[in-house]
Amino acid sequence: MKIGVDARLLSDWRGGQSVFLENILREMERLDQENVYYLYSNRDFPLRFSNPRWHKRVASWLGRVPGTVWLQADARSMVIKDGIDVFWGPGQSLPLGLPRSVGKVLTVHDFVWRFYPRTMPLYTYAIHRLFHERWIREADRLIAISESTARDLEGLLGVGRSRIDVVYHGVRAEYRPGDATAAAKYVAGKYQVAEKYICTVGTIQPRKNLLTLLRAMKILSERQRLRYQLVVVGAKGWKESAIWTTMKKLELTEEDVRFLGFVSDEDMPSLYRGAEVFVFPSMYEGFGLPLVEAMACGVPMVASDAPPAPELVGDAALLVPPLEPEAFAGAIARLVADDKLRATVVAKGLERARAFRWDTAAEGTLRVLTKSWPNEIGNDHRP
């Protein structure tokens, strides 16, 4: 089979979705010894393995146009020219109007544009508003990255469960327990942070709910008399000005909050291990990869109870309402003070983390991509 993949996520680092695609492609290359792959993008991208069955298809003359425009124009022509049997959209978008002979598989990450439109850039919202439901209708099979997303597909759009496969993200083997003291010292030395720190991970954007965490840290310092530095790991997104305004209002300085920006894969496990507590305050996620990475590293965790955190962590974290800074401060204080509670949530997290593996994710994706195409293709099953 010839399998086409929208590889634009590899061209532009966008946080969790880029991590997802890079890891799952690496495992698919290792597992699949039969099929041929064509990776399409409007810009060049790194391919971290060499395999004659894997081909890069990078646009030449349309590389500067918006990615969605390129996908609907140049990518469609390239897919037809290459004779692709199945096309996979891992970034929840597809070229519209592909021949019926081409199987179309779409990974659906989330419905941020429906639930939290004001937390998205206007252009991104407009693209999803115009195309997202059309892409979902166009697909023959849908891969949801969590049960929460699968339920949204059913409840919001009436998609039949028979069209949906749930395939969780994984966590790499490097994310495992280690010497927390040594990790904290390494992080402090390399990144000039305090050895006692609280960690959060996520692209800096409104939906990640960093403002609530900043307020929680202020409460923790003033009311609980617990002064920890907050270490924020993640690339800049948009609408950052509210963060600086809030920090100024709360009289928080660089001694209180350190923004590290993007951190290499090599250092991320140490950042998790060295943290006194990992906090994930996001208001909504399709998956929430840092939750699983933190559990795998054996760090006690506080998270918002917004989807899909309860599904992923169960009772392996203290879950609190996303917009209540007092609740976050109280939960952090409990984990800092109660060694027995820390040990309990860490043990439960390590157990749950074993269920999230990239090879399992790749196997699940391959099962969907290599169904009996094109015999199973047809529009009659779509909503």
C-alpha cells in the first residue's frame, strides 16, 4: 500500500501535536516493513531516520502560502499523482475532494474551536470553523486521541461510534523515575532556577490557564508560607500580555516565575523528576501529553479536572476545578506536606503510565490505516 501523510506538523514546532507525530512515525517506521509512505508538507522538515520506503514530498512553489490553502490545492494534486491508497491527516485536516478510491483517515485531537474559541488566534479559529466539520465528514475513519474526544465526535456531530477508533498517545522510555535530588541540581545549574521548584509544561496561550496558576503561587506564598519558584516550560503562543500584566499586579518577579521556553527532549525528564510538584491547570485538552510524561517520571501531580485529565490520570493526581487558584494552592500544599500522599499518587501514576506507549499508539494507527481499502470505502456511513 501507498500511505500518504500530512507531515506539516514536522515543519513547524507546535507543542504536543508535533511530539505526537514525530514519535508515532518513528515507531511506524520500525514496525511496518511492508507499506510505502509519502510525507507531504509545504515546507521542508527533518526526517530522523533513513528508509527507502519513506519519501518526502515538499512543495516548491506553494511553500509560502498558508498551510490550509496548500493542503487543498497542491497537496491534493501530489497525492493523486503519487497514486496514494490511503491518506492520513494526523493534524485533524484533510485535502478535500480526493478520489473515492483513496481511503481517508483523520486524527481528531480536540474541539477547542467549539468549546473555547476565544482562546484561539482568529485565523486558526476561522479555519476550523470553515473546515473542521467538513474534514470529519470527508474521512472514512476517525482516530480520536482520547475517549473524551470520541464522545465529542458523537455528541457534537452525531458521528457513529463504528467510524471512530480511540488511540492514545504514548510516552518515550526516557521518561522514567530517577534521582529527584540529582535532577533538581542539574536543572538548577543548567537553567539557573531554584532547586525547589514547581513545574508546569505547555505552550503559553490562554487555554493553558497559566493565570490561575500564577494566582495560586501567590496564595501559596502568602497564605501557606510556602515559597517555591514556578518553572514554566513551553514555547510562546499568543496573548502573552495578560501574563505579564498579572505578574506585575501580583508583584511576582523572575525569582518567583521562570520561563524556560522550549526545552530539549534530553532535558525534559530531568525537569519533571526534579520538581517538587508538577501542575497542569489547562482548561481543556484533546489529550494532555505532559500529564502522562509526569506520571512516568514519578512526580506528584496536581491537575485541573477538565477533560481529559480524569480519564488519563484517574486517582494518580489531585484534581481541582480549573478556575480556582485557592484549590490549586491547597492541593500543592497538601502534596508538599504529606509524604504518604506523595508516595501514593506517585505509585498510582507510575502504574497508569505503563498503559501509554508509542509503539502501542503506532500499532493502533497502523490497524486503521491498513484496513481493507478501498473495499470498505463509501460515503453512506457518514453523518
